[in-house]
Amino acid sequence: MKIAFHGAARAVTGSKHLITLNNGTKILLDCGLFQGMGDITDQLNESFGFNPAKVTYLILSHAHIDHCGLLPRLVAEGFSGTIYCTPATKDLAEILMLDSAKIQMQDAEYQNKKNKQPGFHAIPLYTDIDVQQTISQFKTVPYEQDFKIDDHITVRFTDAGHIVGSAAVHLQINEDGKETHVTFSGDVGRYGDLLLKSPQTFPQADYIILESTYGDSLHVDVEAIENLLLQIITQTCIEKQGKIIIPAFSVGRTQELLYALNSLELKGRLPDIPYYVDSPLSMEATQVLKDHPDVYNNGVKEIMKVDRDIFDFKGLRFIESVEESKALNNDPQPCVIISSSGMAEGGRVRHHIKNNISDRKNTILMVGYASPGSLAGRLVSGQKRVWLFGQDYDVIAEVRSIKSMSAHGDYEDLLQFLTGQDPTKVRQIFLVHGEYDVQLKFAERVHNAGFQNVAIPEYHQEFEL
């Protein structure tokens, strides 16, 4: 048995890990889009490093686009097998992949109109038709159920606490009379998350593929998220009469923000200003979360006894049309605008940043992971000028960050995720989904926790199991 790492290897996005059995069966764990990788992003997304038609099964940990966003291209290039995931992941993946296809089709159309050079013809990575075919190949499996894929492979999902439907994947592989247990963490959430249940313990593994996004960080904020939000809203919108622009992922961070703001209203502390969610995708994702209340933690379930809609409050409005979105830029009144994408690499939020970044009364607030090369990452690092829509803009607005709102666990969460394992029985841990310098530091912590063999795979590197 072999495993090769074709994405999220010494990088945070593009999750793809290919297990090949001795009989030729190929199991692909995730098939994600690369994001925020600068000039090489398109090149990375155009080549898998393996033949999609030769993949036998695909197992999807969760619906974030850097884990599912290349599935339709995989299908378009010949993958005809079954895609296994939890029910909520299927619901979310459908809307996220359709949105991704729409953006790519629009981008290709724009490029073709703009570039009239002979022979130039931009094509999207995939279309909405490819997405519909991909969805037809999905099969859902509930949490904590052993499901036999074939005579040699059994899969089990446990709750990873990252987003609605997110799962750690546990494979039992019987090969040549030998039983091997492989666990893929997917993305590991927070213990004590505002909304979701904590990550579950999992069966003893021989090999563990473990994410490491925040492997060198602790999500420690001096105050609770509600208090920080209230403080920033008061300073920006009440005292300075400015706007707050929040780049937020449509799945996870947007709902957590709405829940925190709703909680402030329940306590009579929410400032009376307009709150906008400028993302049709966020509205759909919020509905998916409402459709799967089983993922909520006990604290949220208690709140729901007195508040049936935990994502709605006075002053909240979802923006759908482009015209309504543009109108926000001409409205001078103080407000909070939550808009995707979380890394500010695309979508309507870039327009809001452009229109507000050079005014000192405004605040740009980051609430999740941002890769260093992304616009959000560059703003957090303190960059003073940014290039947007063909023009340089001075960063005069205040840039703030609430790291504790990340959907990814910090190094204490990741180590806690491993606590149910006997380190002497784990033959190898592979660290994925992290920047290399972060992974080096986290590898030391994992080793100090008793796990002797910790590897940090390179892009396309293959290992014998």
C-alpha cells in the first residue's frame, strides 16, 4: 500500500491524498481547489499529478472549497466512482461547487471578451453541468457507522467539529491478510466552539494524516468573541461613525458571526445599526446549518429553547442582488458588512474593501485563516498599499483580527485530537494542510507527545505504508 500527497503538502489548500492498494484500488481523500497561491494557483489547479480515470473511490472530509472544489474537474476528466461523505457535506458541497462553477464560467467569459488575441480562448476548470454530474455520484454515510465500500475497505466518519458535516475519515483496509487502519483528520475544529460539537475521539490508527494549519498558534483572545465584536462595533460605528468590513467564509465564520451578534441582541447589548450579509452563498449555507441542528453543541441547543432562529436579529439583512451590493458603497451611514470570501481573494468583499480601505474611520476585520499570499493575509501582516481592480490603494483604515474565530483548532486542539491514541501503536503521522515553517514547529510538539515518526510530505511525494 502506498500514499501520495498531491495537495495541501507544505501548503494550506488543495487537499488531495491518494492511497493505492497492492491490487490497484485507488482511494482519493478529498479533491480540493488550490487558493491564494499567487501566480502558480491556476497551474496547480490544472494538473492533478495522477490520472482521474484511475481513481476507484473518493472520500470527502467536508465541503470547504479547498477540500471539494476540484471534484467536478476530476469527474470531467474521467472519475466515475462513488464519492462518500456525510449528509450535510453533500448539501453544502452542492451549493459551494455550483457557486465555484458560476464564478469560473463568468471569469472565462470576461477574459474572452477582453482578450481578442488569435488563438486565445479561456475555459473554466469546470461548468455547472460537471457539478450536477458530480453530485449524482455522491453517497452519504452517517457519523459513527462502519460502511463497507467493498470486500477490502470499510469507512467510518466521526465528527471533526470544523463546519457542519465535517468529518475525520477512518479507513480499515484488509490487504494480503493484513488489517491496516488509516485516519485522515480532515480539518479539526475547536474544542468549545461557539456553535458546533467538539471533535470526537476516534479508533486506534496505524497511520494518521493530520492537518496542521495552526500548529504553532494558540487562539487566545483577552476577551470573549462577543465582547471583542461589541468593542470593535462601538469604536468604529458609534464613535467614529465608520463601516466595518468583514471578509468571512460563507460556511462557518459567517454563521458564527451571526450567532455572536444574535447573542448580543438577546442580552440587550447589540448597537442599533444596520448589519448586512452580502453573499447569496452565505444565505444558502446558513439554511443548510439550520437544516442540520444535530451538529449544534448543548449550549446552542439551550439557547434554541428561547430563540428559535439563532442566526437572526434586529437590523440584519441579507443582500442578494449586485445592485443592492453596489448601493452599500454609496450609503454613508455606519454599518457592518459581512461578505465572502474569507481570504478576500474574490467575490463582493473586494469591492467593499476597495471602497473603504483608505478611510481612517473604517475597520477591516479578519475572522479566520488567511494564507500569507492572499489579500486578507497581506492586510493582517501590515501591508500599507494593496492593488485592487487595477489600482493601488493606501491602507488607512484600521485592520483588526479575531484569531479565535478560526474554524481550525490551534496546536492544543490538535494535540487533544490525538489524545485517544496510543503513540506506540501509531507507525507514522503525516502532517498536511499547513505552511512548512508552522509544520516544523508542530512536528516537534507531536514528537514530544510520544509519536516517534512524524513526516511532512512534499508536493507529490509518495510513501510506502
